[in-house]
Amino acid sequence: MKLFLRLVSALIQGVEPSTDEKTRNKIFYVVMSLVVVGGIMLPMAFFVGVILYSFTTALAPLGTSTHGVELFLHLISAFSFVFGLNVIFSVFYFAGDIENLLPLPLRPWQIIGAKFTAALISESVMEFIVIIAALAGYIIGSGVPFYAWAVALVGMLTMPILPLVYCGILCLLVMYFFRFIRSKDTVNKITGLFTFLVIGALVFYIGQSGFDTEKLIQTMSHADSDVLGVLNWVFPQVPLLVDSMSLSGLWKLPVYLLVNAAAVGVFMLLAQGTYLPGVVGVSQGSSRRGNGDKVFAKLRQRSPAASYLGKEFRILLRTPAYFTNCLMINLIWPLFLYLIYVLQGQTNFLDSFLYGIRSGHEETVLTLVLGISAVSVLVTAVNCIASSALTREGKHFAFVKYIPLSYTAQLNVKALVSILISGSGMLLYVLAACLWLNTGVKFTVFCCLVSLLSVAFASYLGVFIDSINPKLLWDDELNALRGNYYVFFNMALAILIEAVICGGSYLLFRYTEWGALMIIILLFVLLMAMTAGAYLLCTCRGTRNMDEFTV
């Protein structure tokens, strides 16, 4: 056990930022950690808790108060499985520590067990918060006994186990039986495509079936719901945990723990027999491939800045891990907007919003402009193209110090890549929305400018934050994003700044004599000033950070 814990600790430390990386900018690290907690974790936990409290109190008179939290935990488990596939494949078969672990006197199940535990701890932090928030909302709404909090704590730590076990079993079987899958790039492409298809199919199914909020509540109100019946069969740990929070169902808690232990046991037995044959012959793949002579000839024929821009685009497009996590989000998020539209039910709040836009209602127009700015910043921060710009250099960071291109130009190119990718996607959606709403040419152009300014601000801010302390010690492209806390720092800071701006603008409209037009103009001027400030911060202080940083 002592050896196992040491191995788990070593694997976690391989993903997390090193002590030197944390102490290099200790004050900034502490401050931004507080921003992440206050800007992302606590608001998200509060939002989830309120939703589950509302569902629980609404279903309590019907005698099905547990159905809301059960459905939510099922969805969390399903998403944990879908998004965990790529991580488990990478950790089990394509991590750089494989060649160091295999020669050691360790059994396959010990290696897989340590890797699985490390992945569970590293990847489930946000999931832990969401689970405990959901269970807290249910406990408060249902009024179950006080010991339910202890059960909730156990559930928070163990609920993600079964979905990741499913991921692990699937990975072991695929790598054992399908010997032609031996490349990291191939696996990343397959899992990325699978994730996109699953999300798209789910949204399409909900849209075609007319499944709105009222139907959802009606479905959960039936004690013999077919939807929950199927999900309870796939993820049996969910109803066991929820039922164990009541006095009559407390005996189910040991059964819940036994189900998780049995699943892990089967997983370890399977790993003992299939892991070594599956890992033999695995190729790390090459994300930066091509004909060297042709590439070099192209580099000589173009300016250094254009060549550097092409290099950045090729890395993002040719590396499946970056393509999936940095580019695909620009295609996925409109699906969630469509899902919100479908689930609005009979409230028709979007219909009233659309009517307000078309009739020129001041508050609705202001809300649209603020929403465009907020979504533009959020999408740019979430896709982490900018906030991982220098981190993606990895062990080749010395390259940026010797090429015939100034630090300022390099940072501008890295920000430009984010602006072009995030901005082009946003412009496409903004133009489509404005044409649909028939907002007129002038207002459409203005909305596009607001979106571009917001994207540019978030891009330069992300590049600057990454320049403070880029994570260069990684052996897998996915680890460059997973273990880079500065990606989350940039996300939290961008969300916090945009929340202050949008919230302040709306409050000015509500509680002052200023009209919507004046506030929109003020917002536009403020965005220009913020973009200019982020640009100066990135090109001045960012270049100094690059000059001072040593590999």
C-alpha cells in the first residue's frame, strides 16, 4: 500500500505544476487561486444547488423528490464517461512515464490502479464540487436527517469512480483487441469525434422530441419513469446513494460502496490480463509531421511573422488534443444555446426576448449587446488557445528565444491566432443571429465590433497570463492543458471582469437616467480601452516575462 500511494503521488505530481513553477510567482498564484474559487467554483456550486433545491421542492408533493437529484447525477456520470475517455486513454497508454514504469517490479493491475487513482483525483476536482452542491440542494430541499451530510461527503468522493471504471474497461478492451489502434493521434481523433457525435445526437434528440422543461418535470414526477429506469441500470450507484440518505434506506450505503468496490475489482482483474499486451507497440504519434525540405522552403519564402503564424495554426490543427480541446469548443457551444431554446417550454422567455429585439425595446437591445460581449469573452477564455499559447511550446521553448522574430511580434502572432479562430466563429454566429433578428446593417456591424473587441481583449489577456509562468514540463499535449492552472486562472479572471462590466452596465441602465444607447456607447469605449490595456500589458510586461523566463 505504501508503494501504491507513493506511485499515485508521483503520477499526480507529474501532471500538477511543480513546486518551482508555483513559487516562481507565489503571490500571483495565490491571488488567482482565490479568483478561480470566487469566480468559477462558488458561483457554479451555488447555481447547481439552487436548481436541485427547486427540483426537489417541486417534486416533493408528488412523492418523487429523489428523481431530480438522481437525473442530475446520472447526467454528471454520463458526461464524466464521455469526457473521461480521452483522458484515460492518454494516462493509461500514451503518457511519457510508461517506459519508466513497465521495467519496474510492478504488476499490471498496480500500474493501472495507480494511474486510475491519480486520474480520478486530478480530473474530478470540479466534479466533486458539482456533486456536493447537487446533494446539498437535495438535502436542504427534502429535509432528510442530518447524517445525510456525511453520506453526501462519501458520495462526493466516490460517485465519479464507476464512470471512470467504464472508461478504463473500454480502453483496455479496445487496445487489447484492436491492435491497429496504436497511435496517440488516432485515439485522440476517435475520442474527439465520439464526444462531438454524442453531444450532437443528444441535442438533436431533445430538439426533435420536443422535450421541454415541463415534460422533464412530468417525466420525473412518475415513480416508474422509463428514463430513470434505464439510467439506474447503467449507473446503479446513483439510486443507491440517494436512497441511503433517508433513514429507511441507510442500509443501502454499504451496498453502494460494495458496487463501487466490485466494479474496481473487475477492472483490476481485466487490467492484469490485458494491459501489457495492449500497451506493447504503442506509438506516441507525431503531431508536427511533414516533409522537412518543403516546410523549410516555405519558411524561407515568407516573412518570419507569417511563418510563425503558419506554425501556430499547424500545431493547433494537426495535434488532435489541441484540436479537440481548443477548436472544437467553437463548434459545440451553439448546441447548448439551442438546447436552452428547446428546454424553455411554455415560458417563452426567448420569444419575448426576440420580440423585444425586433421592436427596439431598450432593455432587450442592451441585454443582447451585453450578451454578445459576455459570450465572446467566455468562448475565447474557455477554448484556451490564448492561455496556452506559450505552454504549447513545451520543451521547445528555447526556440522562441533564438528565432529572428522579436518577443513582441511572437506574442502578437499568438494573440492573433486566438483572435482569428475565436473571432471568426463568433462573427459567424453574430451575423446569423442579427440577420435572423433583422437588426439592420448598422446595428449588426456594431455587434460584430463589440464581439471582436471582446475576443481581442480576452486573447491578449490570456497570452499575458500564460507568459507569467508557462507550464513547459509536460510529456503529453493533453497534460499541457490539464495541468496548466493558468488556463483556469485566465478563465476565472475573464469571467469576473466581464461579469463586473455587464452587471455594472445593466445596473446603470436600471438605476440611473442613462439610456441604453449611452450605456452601449460607454461599453464600446470601455472595451476599446480594455483591449488597448491588455495589448500594452501583453507586449510590454509579457515580453519582459519571456526574457526573464529560463527553461
